[in-house]
Amino acid sequence: MVNFIIFCCLAVMIVVMSILAVTAKKILRAATYLLFVLIGTAGLYLLLNYHFLAAVQVSVYAGGIVVLFIFAIFLTSNKGEMVETHNIRRIIYGVLTSVAGIALAGFVLLKHRFLYSGNATVEGDTEINMKMIGTALMGTEKYQYLLPFEVLSVLLLACIIGGILIARKK
Amino acid sequence: MFDFSIVTAWIDHFLRTYLDEGWALLVEFVLVGLVILTVYAVLALLLIYIERKICAFFQCRIGPNRVGPWGVFQSVADMVKILLKEIIKIDRADPLLFRIASFLVIIASICTFGAIPFDPALHAVNFNMGVFYLLAVSSLGVIGILLAGWSSNNKYTMIGAMRSGAQLISYELSCGLSLMSIVVLAGSMQLSEIVNQQAEMWFIFKGHIPACIAFLIYLIAGHAETNRGPFDLPEAESELTAGYHTEYSGIQFGFFYLAEYLNMFIIAAIASTMFLGGWMPLHIVGWEAFNGVMDMIPPVVWFFGKTFFCVFLALWIRWSFPRLRIDQLLSLEWKVLMPLALINILFMALCVM
């Protein structure tokens, strides 16, 4: 019951802030609303007792990516600049894309059989230990993720080299 | 040895005899929140008084001495003044972001404050990934500073915010890395577990040289995180009037001011928890009588003693060194502190193995 109330508060916050983020006229305000959406998502993870993912959400998305967005806005846009209004064609395309996205997400959600859905007695809400996450991330056995982890770091390295290449511009 | 578990257990028992479990929990949550906010405000007053007195002694002055004996009520009087001040409306500022900014800064600070273990029983937020939580939540404050600088419609606040953003993002790295070397030593990220492991010996002694290096790096980087001392470029008053909070007035400025002082306290508290044993008394293996005497001192006294020692170090540095230039500041972080912290983690891992 309490969980349901908290979930409703978070859901309303996320939905309202998402709509505000898309419709805001000033781009920095849009970034701020996006920050609240991301914090609300972290709240959902906390509600699921997945504390590690909540902290990752806050530190990577809220503390890292939104700060990058704000820096990019500072460096590129003029003060008081409004977002230009879109023409009808772009709005229609946008609506179509979002409907398709909702349909896809809804299809997956309704089709997928969740692990504990048929068996409500299983305790799904115990806090996941940091050690478990660490060994799963760094292990080489079945259901452990060392290889994807390292491949991701190659991707990041490529991004860094690309950034340096663009910034040098000789 | 007195600790607060007696008090908290009594309150819990008292509430449960009169209320259902759910309502008792709700009352306890509200109580915990109120206590944290009150302690936050009272500590801010205390820290402002301490800072003014110590600053005065460093400069061979007397400091506040009119309100109450030795001026102890000076910061209370200042608080009343700041609460009654008018909040000035800024022309062509973005009013929404202008307000949100001050709240973001203080909320990030309070969230971090809640996770500090003051005592075995006085520990509100005790997650499995406690250290990570501290780093994650404290990184929200920089957004507040950036928004404050942008929304005030002023060149100086803008420059201050940009400097602050660059500074905080860079120094967060070596802050996190130096804490990670202690996590390697402890094998846990939970703050209560980290404190309990220091029962025999504090980590700064147990971890040999790597722990000492990590402590130094953390003190420097943490001090830079608070925007104070030789690292106060974001609000360098001789060049930028007051940096990112130039345009703020009344209690909105008060929020920035409170958060600044409490961030200093939080950095000192984390340093004392991770390196100096938090509320754990000083124990030396084999000296039973000595350990017994040390156990007589309550944990809260140990905690605040160590924390105020670290606060004193921060004030000492602040009033002794001249301000750095922004390029010196960033090269100190990227060329000295961060490589040192990375190598230090490696050494710590070797020590632990």
C-alpha cells in the first residue's frame, strides 16, 4: 500500500516532468526538467530496493550527463534564446514515433513473463549485495560480464580519441 | 560507554506500545527527518562561529565578542537577520531556475549529511553502497551552482559558475579515487561496516603509507570540493564580487551559505569516518587498560572530536594560503592528484593482497 502511494507520486512526477521537458520554451529549463525525470527514475530503483542502480542513476545521469548538457548549453546558446516552434510535419512525425515507441514498449511489457509474477511469495525485495554485483561484473564464468565490460571500455576509448581528434582540428 | 542506541530503542519501544507498526514507522521517519534538519542548522551556526573566531585568531584579531559571552550568540543574531531580510527580485533573471538552484545545492548537502554515522545508533541512511551514495548525491550540488550562475543574468555569476563546474567535476575524481582505496582496504562500501572494521586499528594506521597518501589526497580534493580556502575561485571576491551567488539575497543566499559550511563539515566527517575510525575509539592492540579508558569516552564525542580536528585543518589551510589561478588549480588535479590517486589504489591493492 505504502509502496503503491510512493510509486504513484514518483510516476506522476516523472510523467509531468517529461512533458514539461519536451514542451519547455527555454532549453536550460528543459535540461532541468530532464534532471528531475532522472532523479524520479532513481527513486523508482530505490523503491525496488536496487540501491546500487539508484546511485548509478544519480551519479552518472543526474550528476554527469545533465552537467554535460548544461555545459554544452552554456557554451553554445545565447541567453534568452527561445526554442523555435516546429512545423506541422515535424509534429506529426514526432507523434507517430512516440506512438510507435509506446506500442513497442507496451508489447514487450505485456508479452514478457516476469520471473516472480506467478509466484508472489518469492522475496524479490531484498537488497542486492555490492559484492554480488562486483563479482558478476568482473567474473568470467557463465552469467558474468567481464567481456562486455571490457568491450564497453573500448567504445569509451574510441569516443575519447574521437573527441581529441575533433578538438585538435589541425 | 554511553551511546544513543538506548535513546533510539526507548523511543521505538514507546511508539510501538501506542501505535501500529506502520504508523510508528511513519512517526519515526518524520522524527529522523526533523532531527537531521535541526542538527544541520545548529551545526551551521556553530561552524560559522568557529570559522569567524579561528579566522580572527589567525589574523591576530579578537573576532565576534559583543553578542553574549565571547560573542557566542553572534551567529544566532546573524541567522535572525538573514531570515528577516528581503528577497530581491532580479531583473530579467529566470525566476524558476533561480529558486530551484538554491534548493538543489542545499538538498544535495542534506542528503549527504543524512548518511554520516554519528554514533552506532545515530545513522539515518545506511545503504550497502554507502560510499557510492555519498559520492552520487554530493555530485548533484554542482548542478545547483551552474543553474544559479546562469539564471542570475550576470556576467560574474556566469564566470563563477563555469569555474565552479570545472573545479567540482575534476576534483570529484580524486575524491572518489582516494575513497576507493579505503574501500579496497575494507572490502566493503557500507559505512557502518567500514567503521566497525576499524575497531582494532584506524584505517590510516592499518593501511600503512597508501592510506596516509589517500588521506592527504582526500583532504586536498575535498577542500577543493567545498569551494573554499585557496580553491575559492568560483567566488573569488576580488575578481567576481561573490561568484555564482552574487545576485542572491535573504534566505536564498542563506541556503548557499549554509550548504558551504555544512559541506566543509561533511567532508571532514567523511574523512574521519573513512580514515580516522568515525565514532570508533582509539584502540591499540595489546594495551587492554588503555583501550578500556578510551572506551569510557562516548562515541559521539569521538566522532565530533575527529571531525572538528579535520574542520580545523580545513580552516588552517584556508587562512594560510593565497588563492590559486584556475590553470594551476586544474593542473594540480589532472597532473598531480589524479595520477597519484590511481597509483595509490594499485599500491593499496598490493598491500591488501
